[in-house]
Amino acid sequence: MAEQRTSSIHGRPVALIDAPSNLGLRPPADGASPGVYKLAGVLRDNGLLDGLGALDGGVVVAPRYSAVWQPGDGVRNERAIERYSSKLADRIERLLDDGCFPVVLGGDCTVLIGNQLALRRRGRFGLAFIDAHSDFRHLGNSEFVGSAAGEDLAIVTGRGDALASIEGRGPLVRDDDVVVLGVRDHDPLLDELRRTEIRVATAGDIARVGPASVATQALARLQSPQLAGFWIHCDVDVLDSSVMPAVDTPEPAGIDFDALVELLVPLLADEHAVGVEFTIFDPDLDEDGELAAKLTGSLCRAFASATAIASPR
């Protein structure tokens, strides 16, 4: 067997870690569970580990999914998400202690809680939040929340109940340390988001200005000397529904694969970036595997370009 090529970014080995949690989503049908827990496996099957030249960071196994929920119950699978987030944070911290650059394969968006918790334990970090949705639902603007994957940004910025105060460390990231990229211009919570200190560039802004320029503008905040670094959250539904229908809630008026690569490269190449997560792709909605192959290829391209930029001359 040929020896695997190991790549690094900013001198840190890239480490691929699976976080196959679907705890934060509603069931797609009666008796079914969300298929996003297969994301990591299918991207690995398409060669992502070797394509990134990554070390294998293993799997953080998620608790059993429960679909049982009704309004008034709080957040679906809340206690399981809380336990899992602490467990995932422990693994991420070990990788950071080993000098690695973690690449986390979700799962749903609630893996952000564990990843941001790991950083909060270490100090003050920023967040580049790439997503079609604001994920800003909370009891201050909604009668009930239900699925935590629709409130993960609200949770990590301290809006919510138990999950927002996990380990007594909430908020996990300050509003003024967050940039949201790719949210749709028709998002129902966009106006509320803009009234906070969170900086927003919508999918329409990306189309007008260009993904590389939007990423560069985001870095102006994420490179703040008050921050020890920043995490990148990338929900695959940021892609337009015409090119990526295999997600929980596909949205039109998004970006294409090339624009996603252009958006990711400057963020990954920046020396302040400490890790990244990819979420929400559902292989159950990609029967022929074509979208998994496209997604894998795009992520490999983004890392190859970022690594070339970040490597010392």
C-alpha cells in the first residue's frame, strides 16, 4: 500500500474527524431519521481523506436519535446534544493540542456547538458562518424552537436555554466576532440579525461583489488582534438548490460550487483560521452519488488552493 501524503496548512497537519450527529433535525418522514449522519462516510468513500492529505482524526459517535417531540417540549434531543457537544469539544481540543487543523464532517449544524465550545474553553475566537439560513431562531422571536439545527447560531451567541449556556460558558462566541456569509436575502430573520453586532453578507452580496472580495471583507473582522483565531462553519445548503438539492432545506438564489471554493480559499488560507466544519449534506437524497463526488472535489480544490497560498515560499 502506498504511503499516504500528509498535508498541512500554516504548518499544522490537517486532521479529518467525523461528527455524524443528526440530533438537531426534524425527522424527514414518520419513522425515519435524517440521513446527514452519512455525510462523513460518503465523502470518505469519494476519497476526501487522501484528497486532503489528512490525518485520520477518527469518529465521535453520536447518541441515539429520537424523533419524539411536540411544541412545549423544548429542543428536540436537547440533553443528547448537550452531552455530545462536550464530547466533541474534548476531541477537538486534543487535536488542537496536537497542533492539528481539524476538518469536521457533520452531521447537522449542531456540531457547531461542540466545536465552538472547544475554542471557548481556550479563549476568545471568532466565527465565519457560511450558511443559506440565519439559524437564528430562538424563544425571543419564535413561539418554540424544536430543532436545534435551526438555532445553532442563536445558541452559540448565547440566545437560548440550556444549550446556550453549556458548561456555564455561554455565549460561546460574541456577536461582534461573527460574520455570516451566504444567508439568503429573503431569510425571515435577516432584519433581526442585522440589528445585532453580527456582520452579514448575503448570497446577493456575494453575487454582486464576488466571493473572494466578501471573504476578504470578512477577514477584516476575523483578524482582530482581540481574537485568538476563528472557526469556519460551512453548511452545504449555502449552495443553490439547483446544484445542491440533497440538503434538509434547499434554498434557491444561492451560490454554485465554484463560488463556494472561491469563498472558502481566503478563509482557509488565513493564518488565524483554526479549523472548519461541513454540515447538512444528506446522501439519502443523492441516490446516484453525483453530488457527493462534486462536493468532495470542491472541498479538495479549496484546500489545495488554500494550502498553496498559506505555504511558506
